[in-house]
Amino acid sequence: MIEVRLPDGSVRQVPTHTTPREIAEQIGAGLARAALAARVNGQVVDLNRPLDHDVELEIITERSPGALDVLRHSAAHILATAVRSIRPEAKIGFGPAIQDGFYYDFEVDRPFTPEELEAIEQRMQEVVKCNDPFERQVVTKEEARRLFADDPLKLERLEELGDDEVITVYRNGPFLDLCRGPHVPATGYLKHFKLLSTAGAYWRGDEKRQMLQRIYGTAWFSQKDLEEYLHRLEEAKRRDHRKLGRELGLYSVHDEAGRGLIHWHPRGGLIRYTIEEYLRRTLLANGYDLVFTPHVANEELYRISGHIPTFVDNMFGPIEVEDETYRLKPMNCPNHIMIFRSEPRSYRDLPLRYAELGTCYRYERSGVLHGMMRVRGFTQDDAHIFCRQDQIGPEANALLDLVDIMMATFGYAYRVFLSTRPEKAIGDPAVYDAATEQLRQVLVARGVDYNVDEGGGAFYGPKIDIALVDALGREWQGPTIQLDFMLPERFQLEYTGADNKPHRPVMIHRTLLGSMERFVGGLIEHYGGAFPTWLAPEQVRVLPITDDVRDSAAAFVAELKAAGLRGTLDDRSETLGYRIREAETMKIPYMAVIGAREAEAGTVAVRERGAGRKQDIMPREEFVARLRAEVEARTLNVPGLA
RNA sequence: GCCACCGUAGCUCAGUGGUAGAGCACUCGAUUCGUAAUCGAGCGGUCGUCGGUUCAAGUCCGACCGGUGGCUCCA
């Protein structure tokens, strides 16, 4: 007999080799029907896996965390089953569950066609209908070698397994895979899924190895979830910053001018200007100094910094001038170091915080360029803080205050990650760990929920990474706080301490918004193009109903401008409906309609973006005052934003 | 850079070997209108580029250029 402890704290005595399914059946028929897998001492296993010692057991159902991963991993096997039946020669690679779905990699003579994808999906339906059980079997390495004799990719993986590892294979109907599991009980459990796309993917993610053909799919427990996910994909497409960027006249990219180089149009420029102006004022109010440094630098600078040779593959090529070689700057830190080093520094001067909206250029391979998100020229919201070791904590704390302000202003939720010392770290491990501990204590003191990426820090220092969560629930790389013990060393930075001796400062690289290109690109998608009033390039469109009130409307536009608001007059000879439609399409926050009644009374009929026919008639001054208050408060009046 | 798909007017797209099309946008004219498309006319394309097959190529084939989705890499 063994003891099984359940999540509610109860303990059951059952015979050795009882399976989780049997226990679920004992608890209730409903639970047995809902059971997909089990969590035994924290590890997810199959329902039919016999228990041979005392355990803590949790039955996994659709609602359990991790349940979708099990389903999706099984979906990947079902996909491979279907592919094998259509293309028997396909060699199988890996097929894991991923965020929102699953994939499977195949080595095939010719890539899959879109039509084939449909056929594969249909064949998957047949596999599901068979409802074959997923059967786990423990095998020896020798047996496994025989079973996968025709699957070189599996053999390669097999040989990496240690001799003491338990090797398992899973069979469902005709398909056998080397796999750790677990799986849902049978193929019939997969009901709501869809294949999405094919893509090339290097075997083991190594571009020196052969390219496999990957098939992506998604799977859910209910048709509703599947449809919601597909709808989310549609919504993401609708909000694509490249599409909205063109439609709203924000930016463009030109072959003639160079790929991956953003041309900010007047509307996009106004958005960027407004953000930059707000950012600079915030930084000045928070103890930062603004600096400006050149776009090119003598290559020597990057030899000292070490970017040559480590970063040279990401840099634009050399520029020869007289006898010297210059480079477009890939980052701002060496320049800021020059400013720090330009005079002797005292411990009393520290911390020094140099901020720059610094434009950098990096060579990115053509295949990775993507709208404003991945470009070759970008302007970083960059800053470097030079401080004493004992100032790391307070500086990190102040930075997290700024992060809070910025994220709240733009309406982002966020998640925090702390990355600790990797194996290959430089310098004294004690210094690295002490600094990491300072960061950790700051996070703890602030009551921040954070995840630790053990060994995920850079070799030159630990860091705090912040991931933005946008309106669609997607995560983006956000602010980072990166400690650096290396550059002060390489540039021999010093300050004079209270002991009148030279000391080495610590550098903190930090960004709040990342690059203006990426940040604004992200904002376009976050807001779906409907920028809050304070950021909207055009805040009010004034619409006179007839030519008779044109002058009155023009006067109102002048009043808006005088109040520092961005209003424009649309007095074209088009119907009111037409002009309203266009203002809605351009996602302008407010329309101010002026007809004979309003002109007479000194009022405007205000129509808010996205609010339909609802109108609010108010005195002109009141509307101006309301708008000014809204701009000042940076109100997030974005439809659909929580 | 690699794999797949795509490339027709400023935009969205139709056109399966036989004389390049539509809607929107733009220009002109008419219309003066009460909350998401007023009517008419006009302008606009060497069908991504180069080569090949064919009596004939937007259409079939090849190469190249560019875009998209991935891979790899990153602000």
C-alpha cells in the first residue's frame, strides 16, 4: 500500500501501482471524465502511470495550469501522425507545445504546400476520430536505436541522453515518437485545433545545420477559446503598425533611401516629438543631465570598449576619412564615458546620470527587418548612470519609480525579471553577487512580483528586465536596468573617494522606452492607432456643416491653436457624413461640429471618437478647457484599452 | 543570410495563354448638407526587374530585386 495526498489535504491509502486515473475514478465519475493527466510531486505525468511510492497527487483537468501544454504536445504528435501518413518519408524532429499552440519539425524532400497543409489538417481529424490511446513505454537505449533506425534526427537526440536517464517512447496508433510525455489519454481528446502556417527552421536552431520544415498549429479545449484566439490573431493583424502606419500617415520606409530606415511623417513626427518632450522633462525633473553625442566615432573608441570585435558583426562597415577609420555608432555608452572621463570626478559628484535620445545604427540582416520594430537606424531612449557600488540599490529603486510612471502614462502592465550571474562572468563573483542582491532587495522592498532568470545575466553584470504587456496581452521587451562592471574597467574610469584614493565607478545602462521606433511601433498596436488625446497628432477636427458657418468654424480652430491644442478645419465640399467618416477612420479623438445653431450660440457639438451618434453640445470655452485638462493629465482615452 | 508564400494604378483587389479592369484616393465640375461614403467627368499601370518558352505572356519556366510569415539574432 502507498499513501496518496490530494490537493485538499486528504490522504488515501491505495495499493501500489494504482494509477492516477483509478484514483480519479474513486473520487468521482465527473473528475474521471475530466481528467487529462496528473501532477505527481509537481511533475506532470500520464493518467495511466502506476504510482509506486507515497506521493502528492493532483488530477489535471482542462482548468489546471499546464493542461493546455499537455493537449498541445499531444496535438503535435497527432500532426506528426498525419504528416507521416501523407508523406511517409518525412523524418521527424521536435514537436513541442509553445505559447498558444504547438509545432512539429520535419525533414522532407520538398516543403509542404498550403494545399497540403489543409490535407494534413483533415488527416489529423481522422487521427482524432480513431481515438487511439497514447501509450507510454520505457525502453533501453538499444531498443530505442532500433525503433528509430530510420529517423536520424531522433537518433541524434537519443545519443545525447545520459545512460542513467529513463528513455520513453509514446505510441498512438501507427505513430511512435521518442518523447518524455506526458500526453492526454487518447487522440480523441484533441477537438479544437487549426494548422496555421509552415516555416523553415534550422535543425536544433543552428543555422549551420540543415533546414527543416516546421508546421505551426494552435489547439484549445473549447471551440470558443479557439475562435477567440483566431480572433486575437485577426485583431493583431488589424492593429499591425505597418498597416496603421501607412493608413494614418505616420511613417514610411523606402528602398531608394535604404531598408530598415524610418522616415517619420508629420503625424508620426508629432507623436514622437510629444513623447520625447515629455520624457526629457521627466528626466530633467529626476536628476538626469541631457547630453548629445555624434553619430560617428573613430573606430578606436569601439576597440577600447570591446565592441570590436564582439559586436562588429552588427555594425555598419568602416568609413575611411583621411588616415582614420570611423564607424556609425551602434550604441551610446562609449560616448557617454568620454564625457564622464573628461574631468576628474569626486565621490560627491556621483551618481551622474547622462541621458541621450541617441541615434544608433546597426547592421541587421535583411530577413529580420520588420516595420518600425526591427530597423537599422533607431533612436534610443538611453542613459548611463555612473555611481558608487553602494548607490546601486537606490539608483535601481529610482529607476523603477520612473518605470512605474512611464508604464502608467502609456497604459502598459508589465512583468519583471531579475537575471543573475552566469558561469562566464568577469571579475570578482562576490561583487557581482552583492550587486545582484542589491537589485533583489529593491524588488522585494517594493513588493514587486518578479521572476528570476538564474544565470541569465550578462557576463559583465546582472540586470532587471521588464516585459510590457499590451492591450492584446502580448509581451514586448520593455525597460531594462543593466549593471556593467566591464566598461569602467576597460576605460579605466575613476573617481576620488572620501578616502582620497581612486575608485572604480559602476555603470548602469538603462532604457525606459527602448528605441523611439520600436516604442512608437508598439504604441500604434497597443492603441490600435487610436492615440490618447495628448499624443494624437490631430486632436480635434472642426466640421462646419455649411459654408455659412465656415468663418465661425475657422475662428474656433484659431481658438484651439491659441490654447495649444491641435485642431484642423475640414471645410471641404463634402457631406457631413463623409467628413465624419474620414475623421473616424483617421482615429481623431474629437470632432467639433458647428452648424447654424452652434455658430449662433457660441457652442460646439462634440462627437467623441468611437462613440457613434452620441453628441455633447457645450460652450466653446468649456470644450477647450476640457481638452486642455485631458492633455495635461495625459488621460488614456483609448477605446478598448482597459 | 536560410525556408515557404506573395509582387497588377497611391491603397485594397479582380483578371488561368488572345487588345490591362473595379472600388477607394487624387483633379475638375455640380451639390451646402445635422453625425461613418452626394452625383458626374477626368487623371492614373512598360502587370517588381531581366532573360527564356510560344504565332501570342500579367498569365508558363528561370534568375535577380523587394515584401510577408518563420528560423537565427536583437533596442
